[in-house]
Amino acid sequence: MAKGKKNKQTTKSKTITLKMAQSCVELALDGKRCLDLSFKEISAVPKCIQKLCEINELDLSRNLIRKVPDFIDHFITITVLDLHSNYLEQLPETIGRLQNLLILNLCNNRLTSLPYEVGLLKHLQTLKLGLNQLEALPASIAGLKELRHIGLSDNRFTRIPGCLKRLNKLESINLDRNPLITKEAPSRESLTVTETLYLVKESALCEGCLDRCQTERRKLEDEEMRKEPGLLQISNPAERHFKITLMQGHLK
């Protein structure tokens, strides 16, 4: 979270009138219209902007907004929705009706989860979720088949979300400064080559993977002992090897 701003909540929220909102509509060279209400010190999305719902981009960043209203689904033509640096703790289910969204920026908020409906944004290409309190992503994220970039830095992920491995067009994932079990940086290869087996020494495994491998090995040895009671056990456990699946325990 951006320190300093989040502690100053004594500032009185400003009121935005329709006339003021209209004056904040910017026209780009390509003809697209952007309603820029960033830095307005507003604590709620103004109801009056519903009359400007035919814009192409909506910027509500760097405010004091705690809730995205259900009427956000009126803005069905927007391709960019910027809500970064607010106080959002959740999103409404109606967010999933913004079928033309290409970019959704939710960085620097207080989100602990995302609604299932985020996975309905079938044209979304960029999803920015850095600086929140997320521990997991909804399985519906796997439905974002056009997603190219996802930012998950500065959250609470301990594992790489398994739903990401199903996104064939994904080009970049930012998981910096998360308490991941593995310190290895994620890559497209590590997300797609999930069936490759490697033979590794016990000493090369992290504690979590080692525990799982040892448990599975004991099960196999017990089965072998039942079949062949005279089978010798491995005497030096430090030299044991395990077959593991690439990223096992981090993608599932």
C-alpha cells in the first residue's frame, strides 16, 4: 500500500456534479473518449456519471473509493477501467458484464479476493492486481483466454495460481515480493511443461515437496513390501532420489 495516503482519512470527500464530470472527458486523437476523475478526493463513484456511460475509458484512480457500484455495468463500451490506489475491499459481480474491457487496473487497494465474474471478461488482455491482499485467484481466471499480462506483485501468494497454466496467450506474470514457497521466478515454460519428470536428490527438494515425496515413497515401499516381504530397504536416505513433476505443489 502507498504509505501516508492510506492513513489520512480526515479529508472531506468532494462532490462531483454532472457538469464537472463532463469537463473531465478527454478526447484522444483516435476519437476515443476518456473520463478522467483521478485525484478528485472522492470516496464514492459519482452517480451522475451514469449519463456518460458511452465513454471508452474510465479513470477513477488515486481517490478514496471504497466500493465499486453495481451500476458499473452501464459502461459496457469501456475498454480501460483504472481503479488503482483506492480503498477497494471487493468488486461487484456486475464487473463481469464489461465485455469490451481490455485493461483492468486494480493495483494498490485492499482486495482479499476476486469475484468469479472477473473470469467472464473474455477480451481482457491486461490485469493488474499488485499491492493487494490476495492469497488466491478464482478458478474462473482460466477463462481469460486473451490475457497477455497479469500483475500479482506484493500480495500474499504462497504458490503460483494453477489457473494461470491454462492461459495459452499469457506473456508475463509478475509475482515479485510474494511469500512463495519456491524462490524461482515463474516463466511461461514452467507453467506449460507440467508433465515433465525429473530425477532429483532428496537434498535438492524444499521441505514441502520433500514431505510429499517421502509420503508417496513410503506408500510405494509399503505396497512393494506386501508384494515381496523380503525386499531390502534403502539404507542411506540421503542418497534417495525422487521423481517429481515440474512445479509440483506450486501449480496445483
